Amino acid sequence: MKKIFILIFAIFTINIASAQWQAIPINYNYWINSLATDSNKVLMSTMKGIHLSSNFGINWTLVDSSSNAKYLNGFVFKGDSIFAFSHLGVFLSTNNASGWTAMNNGLTNVFVRALEKEGNNLYAGTSSGEIFKSNNNASSWTNINTGFTNTYINDLLIDGNNFLAATNRGVYLSTNNGINWNQINSGLTDTNVSVLTKSGNNILAGTYAGKIYSTSNNGITWNLVLSQNNSLGGWLTSSFATIADTVYAAVTFIGVFRSTDNGNTWLFTNQGMLDSVNCLTIAGNDVLAGTWHGLCKHTFADFWKKYSITTISSPITGGTTTGGGIYTIYHPCTV
């Protein structure tokens, strides 16, 4: 599911009733484009490269600063392999993200916007609406899809035998492993869909207008469950993170929302946050959020607290300048 990349350089002030944004001291002020977690391991892609934490985001090391490692769209963990994807294609690492090999054989469009795994297979969605499949750890790719017209793939979700694709023309469903796709947009009044996730029996779809829709019948009908008064057209549901019945959703310029009933109702979970959020992931009992300018943290009681970093390879302490960050929500038993 995903990590949207929008290069919007702006200065803004947000003041929303019931959630007061606050300045957060930090020295690590880099744009964070994507986050991914596997057990205690967390990967983060920034404008400086790829950073690795082996203890749920407490300590970080810059493991790759090459040009190909910057502004990645996301990561997928598959056994001992880690896959990264970007506008340059798919990359494979077998040494904890320290070195990467391009794996683009068969990709007629290397601008990969979504990557998912299912069993031994990998599925890649591109900016030209193609779905590619690999059954050999990305050594080669085969274009498998029919049914897309003038679309680009923003996200992929695999739910058992159902494959779903978020596109600029709505949501598509495949029930035969991605070979044939049908549009499933009944009730989806905003069809520019950015991200997908599953929570309980519900599938949630976030849009480029900051809306969230829910379906409990595999997309036969969609219901609007969260909407912003988006007269400026600049808000985006950038990321979901789910743990048990709880779902977190990041909406750029607005903040983070939380649902504790599989996405049916939502609470604004934002007090103390300063920055706009690009990506979310679950790390242990925490939720990590990557922002426009770096790293910070949040308590489970709806207050985002300082998570200062002096250097990316040092423990997360200190920090003196104002900025954004990675934020972490701790469960009550850990504070």
C-alpha cells in the first residue's frame, strides 16, 4: 500500500480546532518519502538516501546515499530479500539495504508506483496502467493485465483471491491473479484513488481529494466515511497504516486520523504535530509517520511529541532547530 511522492514546496500554517499544531525541535530536517517495516526492522527513504533502523525506529543508520536510493516510492520485504521501487524501476537488496541491483528485465515502463507480494510472486503497477508479474524474485517480469484504459496505477492490494488496484480512474478488481480487471466504482464519487488498505472485513480507499471510502462487499458498493472541505484541491490521502481494528490515515496539509472500528468512523489524532505527513507504517506497538522535514513522535493520547535526532546514525536524542519528523504513537502501557 503506499507512500505518495509529491514535491510540493510551501510554507503553511495550520490551525484546526481540537488539534493545535506545535513546533517540534529537531536537527534532521529531510523529506521522508516512504517507510516500511518488517518485524523490528524499519526502512526509510529520504532526499538523502535509505536509512535503516533495527530497533523499531529508535536508532538509524544511513545505509545508501546513492542517487538511485533517494525518493523511493516504497519497499517490500520478501524473506531475506528487500525490494525497493521508484521511477527508475525495481531494485533488489540481499544485504540489509546496503547495496541494490536493478531488476527491470521485462518492465516496458520502469516508473513503478506500486509493488506487492503474494506467495512467491511479485506484482508491479506502473504509471502507464500496466501490471507486471514476477515469479522469480524479480529476475524477469511479464505484463499480465487487460482491462485498463488511460490509467496509472497508484497502489495495489492483494486480499486472498481478490487483487485490487487504485488508479486515477477508480478501483479495479481482478479475481484471476491479475490477468483480467474490472472497474468497481459504484458509490465512489471521487475516482482519483491514491491508496488502499484492508481492516477487518472492510477495504478502504483514500483519494487525492483527502476522502476515504469503505466497502465491505469487495467493491460492489462504496460508502464515503471521511471527507475534507477541499476547496483548494491540494489535499491527498497519502498513506494508511493498520494494526488490529485500528487504522491510521494521513491527509497532507491536514494531519493524521485514527479509526478504531475498521474505518467506519474517524477521530482527528493530531495535537502537537507541526508538519505535513507523507507516509505511515506500524513498527512494533508504534505508528511511525514520515513528514516533509524529518522525524518526531506522538503519544497514544493524541499528542505528538519531540523525537529529536542529532545525526541519523545516532540515538534519537537532542535537537535544537524547528522542523517536522518521524512521529511515533506509543500505546498506554509504554509511556
